[in-house]
Amino acid sequence: MKYKMSRNIGFQVEDVEKAQHFYQTVLGLQQPETTEVKEVEFKTEHNSIFLIPGKENLGPVMEVYVNDLEEAKQHLIENGCEIVRWEGKGRDCYVRDPFGMIFNVWEEK
């Protein structure tokens, strides 16, 4: 299984609007874009930071790209990872690695 690191980082937050205000006014991130699923995207020089609605703060969520989402799921489980949330292709697929870090697995087109 081949994995490629994405430039996307997600922050799951309970109140996206308040978080958006903080990241814009306090940290100075510019040009937020709202997606169809009520996420907010801030583009920086090196990556995109997404504010994702949710009740559980999972910390920063890295993202990796794969060619086959279901094959990656099986491979990760076999290697000690735990599925946190698996919504399928084009949606959040969060995995906790054996060291406690959470990342999103995204199938590349």
C-alpha cells in the first residue's frame, strides 16, 4: 500500500464560526472558504487548514492520500490502527495510529 502525505490539516471544533473568527482575527489567516459541508478552509503558503464541525476535539488531524480507500483501511487495521470515523470515499475517514495520532485517509482521484 502506498501513502502520500497531504498538505491538509483538520481541526475539529464544536463552533466553526467562533473558531473561524479566532483564526482570522488572532492568527491572521486569510481568505476562508466555506465548503458545502459547513467546513471552513484557510489556505496558507504551505497547506490548507480546515475547521471541521464536531463535538470531540481530536487535535490536529493530518491527512494522507491513497489510491484505494478500502485497501488502505484493511492495511492500517492489520498494522495496529483503530478506526475513529469511517464515512467512505469523499468524506472523513479518521484513523488513530498505534501512537495515538489521528489522520484522515483520502482516496485520490
